[in-house]
Amino acid sequence: MTPFRTRAVAGTAAALSLSLVLAACSSGDDTSSAARPATKGKVQLEFWSWTEGISGQVAAWNKAHPETQVKYVNAAGDTVYQKLRAAITSGNAPCLSKMDGMNLANFAADGLLTDITKVAAPYKSRYTTAAWNAVSPGGATYGIPTGSSPLFTAYRADLFRKYGLKAPRTWDDVIAAGRAVQKKDKGVKIFNMAGEDPSTLVDLSWQAGAQWYKVAGDHWEIGFTTPEALKAGDIVQQLVDDNLASNASYQDPGVFKTWDLGRTILMTTSTWQLPIYDTNFPKSKGKWQLADAPVFDPAKPQTSSNFDVTAVLKGCKYPDRAAQFAAWLSSSRESLTALTDPSSKSGLFPAVKDVSPYVDKIIPTDMFNGESDSARIITTAATRVGEQWQYGPDYAAMYSEMQKQWGKVMKKELTVKDMLTHLQKWVLADLKNKGVKAVAAGS
């Protein structure tokens, strides 16, 4: 759906050994911060991350907070989640680590994180509800939100004018625009869906109000075949059936050409990708325009987002100090001003409620035609992220299974509905096998 969107699913093949029935049902072991007094005296925390610019903020923190010194470790690499698991198992884990939302849910379900619900509570009001959901799978909190990536639309305004189109407001509008373009030029597609990347379906399901995973009392409800989920699947099916989408692979270094050369004329995208386009769209620079992401219900517009988080790992001796540092990193004006500056190369967009101070400088001025209020569109997207979405305890394993099926959908060997039906059965069986109580939504 969005170039390099798959950064959010690194490490999905990691084996899971779920031992908790539900994240909210804490085991109450001695790593729970709820039982810890406030830490006194000087401490040192180790922090793993792979976000550029973070080391500079750690240095700024250390200078201003001599009582809590943070040791930064650049943990970049495809096997970081495996390394974290090994470090926790051996008792050599850092106190803090960067993660994405779905891996935090998996680590929490495996008992590999520290419950910081009590010490994190004072920071909750700084962040959006959707962002806090990402660090609180099942209700207990295991980290602090770091960054978000709310989706909005970028489209080739020059080619939309050529084909007599307007920026689509709904997903039905996207389908209609795709069909209109096909009547005029079979070589031009309205959208792109890579065969290896099912994030399109994830995003549409989130936007449609679906809940693939939902906590209900003492169990999970699994909802891959609810009306909302099938509504999202129907849009994907129409894009496939009517040949409205290109299939450029995000693993192909030349993937940008499909948009730069006008073979695909619309995308949903987010803030961290804008600098990438600015340097990889030489022929179409200045011809793009931003718009709100397409929605399912104009009366209740909502979009989707990935979230980066700072997790507190099992064995952390100072969870209160860890939460304090993580919250400063991702919500203080000093830190966010530095990290959202393009020169930091962090690609970070805040997960706080008020993003207005940080929007203008992240928009590449040469990339867009200036005919829409790009800052308003990005700010609006940040407020529209659906609050119902939850990452379940086997989300990463499910995503790997979905990737296997997605390629068949793109080749028209399998319908989206059949894939969703398969995932519903697969997840229920997987959770049962792991001792996690789950039922089908609506049963």
C-alpha cells in the first residue's frame, strides 16, 4: 500500500511461545512496577534503538538528568527482536528498547516485558488514545508511545486533471476513479498493492472499524469475518478483480518509478515517507498534492497508523525512571523539536495529542504543488486514527500467515473473503494451541 510500509513488520517470523492467557491478566511477578517504590539515588538505564537522531537526545537527557543516566545502544539489524528475546532469557536485557506495536503485544504475551501501568499513568494524557492502545495490549501498559504514522493521501494532481478526476473522499470513490482511468488508459493504475505486503488490508480494516482482535472480559474475540472486516476486504477484492492496482514490489529498488513516471497515480502514505519521495521522485516533483485519506463513512472519518513504542523489558530494575525517560523522549518539546527536524533523519512523527508545532517542517516544499493545505491534512490525519484497533497476542505470527495467503489473492488464486475466513480459523486454532482463551466475534 505504501512504499516501505513493511518496516513495521520486521521480525514477524520470530517464534512465539505464549504463556499468558491475556495481557490484562498479569502474573503479578516481582517485575511489576505496581509493587515498586519510587527509585532513589543515581541509576543507569540501557536503551536499545535504531532510530537516527536518538543518540543526540539521549546525550541531551543525560546532561540535564545526572540522577538517571541512559546508555544508548544502536541495535539496528534484521534480527533485533530475536536478539532482544535472547537477552531477556539470559538475564542480560536492556531496560528499554524501541519496538513496533505488534511486537510489543507479542513480547507482553510471552511474559518478556515489565508491567508499568502504575508508573506510566501520569503520562497517558499526553498521547492519543490509539497510541496508548499500542502500548497497552489487553489493558496493562508495557511501554510509552514514541511515534505515529497516520495515513493520508498523495496523488498526481496533474494526471487527475488530465483524466477529469477529483481527489477521492471515500474508498468507493477510489474504485470509481480507477475504473474511469482504465477506460482512458489501460496502462495507468489508481493504486498499488505489492504481492508481499498485505498492509493494504490491515489499513482498510482499521479504517472500516474492524477489530481483528478485541479484549472481552477474560478472553479475546477474533473478528476477521465481521461485517466491517468483510467491507474492507470487498474494496481490496474490487481492486484485484477489476485490475485497478499495479503490483510494484516494495523490495524492488525501482519501485518508485511506478509513481514518478505516472503509471500509478495515487497512494496512501505517511509523514516518515515524505523525505523518501522528495529524493526519489525527480520527474514528478511539484506535481503531487495531499488530501485526506479515503474513508468508509464520511460521517465518521477515520484512518490508520503504525506506532513505534519504547518498551520496558522484563528485569528492568528501575521502571519508574525508564517511563520518565521514555515519556521525555517522545513528548517533551525539546526532544520532539529536535527529532522532527528533517536534519535528524529520524523520520519520527509524534504520537502526542497536539502535533501542530511539528508539522510544517516535515513537508518537503518542492514535492507538492501547494494547492492544498498539507499541514492541515497531516494534522487531521493524526486526529482520525481509529481507536478500536488492538494488536493481539499472536499478531506477528498471524501477519506471517497472512503474507503467505496475500500473494495468492494478488494472483487471483484466492478471494479476500476466503483468506479472511482462513485467518479467522487459523488464529482461533493458534491461540487455543498456545493456551490463550479466544472465541469468534459474535459467537
